[in-house]
Amino acid sequence: MWFLLFIAVVGLATLLVVLFAPHIRRYAAGGTCKSMARLDGKTVLITGANTGIGKETALDLATRGAQVIMACRDVDKGEEAAASIRFSYPKARVEVRGLDLADTCSIRSFAQQFLTDFTQLHVLVNNAGVMMCPYTKTNDGFEMHIGVNHLGHFLLTSLLIGLLKRSAPSRIVVVSSLAHNFGWIRLHDLHSQGSYNSGLAYCQSKLANVLFARELARRLKGCNVTVNSVHPGTVNSDLTRHSTLMMILFGFFSIFLKTPREGAQTSVYCAVAEELQSISGKHFSDCTPAFVAPQGRSEETARRLWDASCELLGIQWD
């Protein structure tokens, strides 16, 4: 009896999903960037551009005329993504360069070569990230989530900020997540050495993204360089590759998730929208301003995290 009832419920649910699939997809897709702005003559740098929303962001900005530098840990996969972009848009000016955000030597080498080869940088999209990793450390001994998602981009941005200022007006887009709502900055144990939970470590790193964007925006006032963070939405991508459970759930509920192209819309919006030319230090989702958790609005925490990040990386911003 219960088995038949279960089968009936599952069948009804499946039927409803099939019937309302177009409406579900339209809702799940979220907002789209409606700006027709061109980026001819502009240089764009996107980290993690070999897959997912990074690749889709690269494709969109390339079709607008920008020269797009795709910074990827796996150069071979990056070249495959670049070839795919050129196939979709033969006029695309895309170039792949190796960058491992889990290695500060790689970051410094990348930035040094970039500054040698390019005289302008108009848009920096800090997109690359890891999620739900088992406990591992970067080459410099940082916990992987905070090391890649926050510290790696913190260092990269610091090395390129002079070029961004000289190229003004310019923009920095920091890809965060709704997960920042569930994060707390544990300055006493930033690398989760006392206890480790992959989900909480990810949330902490995404909160760090929001705080970094807000603090950097404060420090760049008057420089004509804007900084905004974004929540791309729940995107069906390979970001969940470290969690079998998440991969199964994402596969089962894929109809409710954004495609990478849909997930890239807010990053593109913050990179090109004319109405955001002077907007800085904000958080966006679905191409509209989004809620920031109270811990993400703490100026004191943002400054303390900034100082801790500088100390860990052995740097001092100009």
C-alpha cells in the first residue's frame, strides 16, 4: 500500500515537472545582462576561464570586442575552451595563460609577465574557485578554500592594481556566493587547523570575497576603479566535483539550476553595464543589487581580514 502511494507521488511529481518545465527553466535562469555595451580596445583578464561561468564570461566579453586573457591552472583545458570560444565567435581575441592560484610563485610570475606584455587592463574578473575540497593546503601552506578563493585573488589584484588604476575607468568583479551568508571569518584559525568542515571552509572563503570587495572599494575611492562582488546563482557546473553527494543532487535537480551561461550574466553585467560606471562596493545577483549578510557588512572585520591577508602574503598595498 505504502509502496503504491510512493510510486503515485513520484509519478505525480514527475508529471508536474514535465508539464511546468518551461516555466521552471525561465524562473531558474534568473536575470540577464541587457547591456549592449561594446568593449572594443579593452583588455579583460578572467581567472578560471577554462570552464563553467568563467568560460561563458570570456565568450560574452570577447563577442563585445574585448581582448580576453584566460588565466587557467590547466593550460590544456584552457586552450580547449579558447578553441570553443573561437568556434562560436571566429573574431574572438582570446589568449590562454597559466595561473595557479594555489601557488603564490605562480601568481607573481603570471603578474610580472602580464605587466610586461600589456599596457592596459580594464576589467579583472576574479572568477576561479574551489568548493567542498577535502582538507588540503596550497603550496604556501594555506587551507585550499581560503588560499585559492581569497588569498590567491587578493595577491593577484594587489600586483595588478597599479595597471588597473592607470587604465581607469576600470572594473574589478569578485565572484562570491550566496554561501557567504553562512560564513564567519575565523581570524584565530583562518586555515581551519583546529577543526575542518569543507562546507564551512567554502562559506568562509566566499564571505572573505565579499569583505575584500567592499574594503578594496573603500580604499579605491576617487581612483575611478570600481569593485563589486556577485552571486552567480546555483549553477550546474563542475565546481561540485569534490562532493559526490552534491554532484548527485545537482544532476537530479538540474532543471532547477542555472546553466553556466545563465550563471555568468551577473559577472558580465558588473563588467559592462553603463549604469554601474560609478557604483562600487556593492553585491549583485541576477543583475540587481543583492542582500549582504550582517557579517559581510562589518567594516572592522573587513579591515582585520585585509591586514591578516597582507601579513600572510608578506605584502603591503600602495
